[in-house]
Amino acid sequence: MMISKLRTIRWSFFVFFIPVFLWLFLLIVLPQLELLRMSFLGTDYYGESGVTFDNYWAFFSEPIYWLTFVRTAVYSIFVTLIVLLIALPVAFYITKVASFKITGFLMVIILVPFWVSELIRVYGWMILLRESGVLNHFLTSIGILKVPVEMLYNDITMIMGLVYTTMLFMIVPLIGVMESMDDALIEAAHDLGAKKLTIWRTIIIPYSMPGIMSGSIIVFMLVLGSYLTPNLMGGKNSLWFTEQIYNQMIIYFNWNQGAAFGFMLLLLSSLIIWLALKLTKQDWRSVIK
Amino acid sequence: MIRTLPNSKAYSAAFNGFIILYFTFLFAPLIVTMVLAFNDSMFPSLPWKGFTLDWFFGEGPEKIGIFHDRSNLRSIAVSFRVAFAVSTLATIFGTLAAFLFEQENFRFKNFFYFLMIAPIVIPGVILGISILLFANTVGLFFENQLGMDIGILRPGFWLVVLGQFSFITTIVTLVIIARLRKFDRTLEEAAYNLGANRFEVIWHITLKYLRPSIIGGFAVAFLMSFENFNTTIFLVSSEATLPINLYLQVRDGSTPVINSISFLLILATSIIAVINLYVGRRKNKRAT
């Protein structure tokens, strides 16, 4: 009896394990290794293919490539910080300030834009902001502007767009951690005479750290890997690194160069996440839960 | 500061003002998009030229509404098929993965858990190109070594499905794990004592308990697949999904037919999201 039960348990293990293994191995591990392998392949002047560092050499020798790379990284960190600054008070309001009657409603309504495709949200901003857009029509008709101004295709608009499309991925984990925070902590600090800023600095932010980290990681990854928002709102000046990958893969059909760029992006994202976890002394397991 | 503490008037007013501004920021683009779907104009912009339903039902030749727009209707159909395939597969694999990580113990479990999480921190663009390269290499191998031509490995429907499946399954797994974690395993032990085997227990007890999260995971997977662009763009053939098709129109400028598509999508996704949320919440309340 006991033995047969054990055997069925082992059997069930394989029923769970094999599909999951196939998924992770065939669609994640092997493709990433192939990406790495392809990035070291290339053809020379005589059309012979072989192992080469040319794809990486091209990255470091062409300023346009590595400047775009650095710019994308710096902007992604910047966007993540702005998102955090906006999301903290919003999540706090929903979980701790708003009356209980409307918290449920606010939580539903805050999630709705999160489900709408990124493309449609960006499109909404485009018809609001472009030269013939709604905002320009409004401002010229009430006389603030004499002639319509092109508000799209600059860095500020692009950053705003990136903040907009990724913000909810910060708010949701923040609401998650703040919901479980005991109000008594804040009440006690208040009774002991702590100022609001002190309460934020010494109680709310340290308590929310796991949520802040998981939200920041997701937002950072989404911004770094974003293609639609920089492309449509930043226009030709956006210089986003995913666009370089897209150009190599689809326009120039240079898959080896594209693979090298892809691998650089993967390296950069892993490195920054690792650094962020190290600096804040968080364990990845507590962050992903 | 919080509900139970006294607040100064100025502080409350400032905070409320901030939240109102935030929600305006959140909804302005969506509302403008939806409203302009009904503007009787050839361009998705103001001035308001009167109310029309032409961008939904117009038969042309000047205004072709969404219900007569062949190319967009076709891409909507493709997106539905992709999303259905992806969410079905992702739900099955996600459920298996949830059982694997919650109920089994094995060597390198942490390592596999880390691998399972990885797809959400790998940018979608990279998933797209790596799967494209890998499928291409494997396809070439089969063709050169074995003389077999495998259509699935070329850009097209199934490669898009595989690409989206690779990271959406992680999301479904996390959704189901969250509920499985709250499961009271004494229920399983009771069933074992009554003579059930492992699969009977899973089928009659654990899966019944997991049903809300399985349905929720399916809905999340469906929506994520339906709106995916970054991974899909590298794997798609001439059979474009809706986001790909819309992207080209948005970039090059188009008639307000995009607004009418957006209107329908916003409406549909909001309804699904709200139903999903309320059903999930009710089921949760009953369970606890």
C-alpha cells in the first residue's frame, strides 16, 4: 500500500515536471543560448561565415549605438524614479486615506487602463498632443496659444508617455504591501510627534520596500524593453535601443548584429536589477514572492 | 495623515487635488479616444463636426467603419485565435507549474523557480528575437539533416503563439500559485484517507478549489496575448495580429476607424476586467 502510493507520487512529479521543463528549456534557455551563439557569428568580406567579435566591435566603435544604449539605460532609471514618486502617494491614498466606501471602487477603476493595450493608450496621447490635436485645439480656441505647437516627438513627451504606460505596474505591488501595513504604526509615530516627512522616511518607505523593489524592477524592464511608446511619441529623435534591435533584425536583416544588441540589452537589464537588489539589500525571493 | 488621524484642511485638499489630477491624467487619453470615435470628421481630431456612427457601421466609399473594414476585421480574428491558443496552453502549463512548485520537492527547485520567473524580467523584444533565431536554427537543421520542412518553425501563427506563451505562462503560474498557497492541505489528506488516489484528489479537490484562479489566469493570459506587440512583431508573418496592424495605421496616420476599434476594445477589456475582479473577490470571500 505504502509503496504503491509512493510510486504514484513520483509519477505525478513527472507529469508536472516534464511539461514545465520543456517550456523553460525549449522556449527560454535554448533560445537565449542561441542568441548568444548567433551574436558571435558573422560573415567576412568573402562571404565565409565564422566566429567573430565584429558584432560587439560594431557596438563599441559606433557612437550612435553605445550612446543610444547609455541613453536608454539612463532614461529608464529616470522614468522608474518618476513613476515611484507618483505611485507612492497614489497607493497610499487608496489604501490609507480614502474612505473605505470608495477604496474598492478606486482599485477597480485604477486597473482599467492597465488592461487596455499600450498601443491604444499611446494613440490616445498622440491625438491629444499632436499639432492638430485636441489640446492644441483647446489652447488656441481659448487664446493661450496663437498657433498650434507640436507637442509630440520630444524627450519630455516621451518620458511622460513611458511614465503613463508603466505606472500601474508600480501602483499594484505598492497597494499590495501598503494594504497589509498596520495603521497603528503611523498612529504611534504621530502621537510621539513625528512629522509627516519623518513618518514617510522611517516607517512607510522601509515597510513598502519589497513592493517598491518589485514594482521598480517590472517598470524598469518594461521601459527598457519598450518599443511602441518611444517610437510613436518620441518619433525619429527617440533613439531607443529596442529600435536599434528592431532595425537590425527587420530592416537590415542582420540577425547576428541584432543578436549582439539583444544580448547587450539582456546583460544591461540583469546587471541593473542585480545592482538594485544589492544596493537595497533585498533578496530576489522576497521581491518576487 | 491617515483616516484615523486629524488632518489639516490644506493637507487634505492638496492630497485630494493631487488624486483628481492623477485620475484625469490616467483617463484623459482613453476618454478622448473614445469620444472622437463618434466625430463626423475624416481625421481623429477636433473640431467637433457632429455625431456619427459611420466609423462603426459606415460602408464606404468615403467612410469605412470597423464592421466593414476587411483588413482590421481579419487582424482581429487572427488576434482572437492567437489569444485563445495562448491562453489555453498557458493555463494548462501554468497549472502544472503551480503544482510543481507548490506541492513537489526536488533538487534544484530554487534554480527552476528562478528560471520560471525569468521570462517576466527578460524584455519582450529579446524573447521575440531569441525564439525567432532558435526556431530558424532548428528549422534549418531539420531541413538540411533530415530533409524535413517544419512549417511551425517559420514566422507565423504558431511561432507567435509559442513566443507569447513563453512569458504569459509565468504570469498564469504566479496567479495560480498565489491561490494554491492558501489551500488547506488537510482536505487532501482527508481524501487520501477515504481512499482517493493522487489524481482523484487533484481533480475533485484541488482543481475545484483553484477554479477561480484558473479562470482568472486564463482571462489575464487572453488580454495579455491580445495586446502583445513587442514579442509578436518579430515572429509574425503576413497574418498580422491586431496590435501589429494598428501600429502601422497609427504610425502612418489613419481615419478615426482606429478610434472606433479602440472604443470597442476599451469597452470589452473594461467589462472583462471588472467581471474578473468582482467574481474573484466574491469567490475569495466565500473561500476564507
